[in-house]
Amino acid sequence: LVRTLTGRRGVSAECRSNSALSHLTVSDAGAHLSRSFCARCFLGVVTEGDGGGSASSLRRIMYSYLTSPGLLGFGGAWRGDRSAWDVVNAANASSPKVDQPIAMYVEPADKYVAVRAIVD
């Protein structure tokens, strides 16, 4: 999520196409996925954290962007709740079981493993 779908706060002068909300900055890519090649595919998210927590506004906002018209979304697999997020961590990174299109607590070095597991 961080710095792909969201942008760094407080740098609006350098990143003019980011959308600043009260506590979140949505990146140009996050706001305009439907205009990119991503619109032709089902989406997945891999994040090092937990996307702000189970009932966070970050998850609600990202869910609204990622399920907006023009996108295939998650194929109905994610509804924004934490129970649908799979955990990929050091204990299972070598062969993660990922049933959902969202993986959290993924170390940067293991993100490619989580992406492959989502695709599979």
C-alpha cells in the first residue's frame, strides 16, 4: 500500500497529482488505476503492515479506490475486512498459503513470494 497506492504526506509541492485527504494521501497511481494497464486485471495487495488496522479509514478508502468503476477489483474476494487478509511472515514465507488477494505483514524481501502466491 505504502508509496504505490498511497503517497507521502506533506510533499504536495513535489507530488502535485497526489490527492490529500485529512489523514491520508492517495497517490496518482492509486487514484487513477482505472486509466492504467491494471484495469485489465484482478487486483491484489501486498503490504508490510496491516493497512492501518481492521476497522481503519485507510482500508475503507483504499477499498473504495480499488473497487471503483472501470476496475475488475478483487473478483469479489475482499470486502475490506481484516478476516480476509492473509498473513505472510518469516514462519511461512518459503511456501505461503494465500487464499485472499490481500497479504499483510510481508517483509520487503518476501513480497515477490506473496505476489506469486496470490496469482497462483
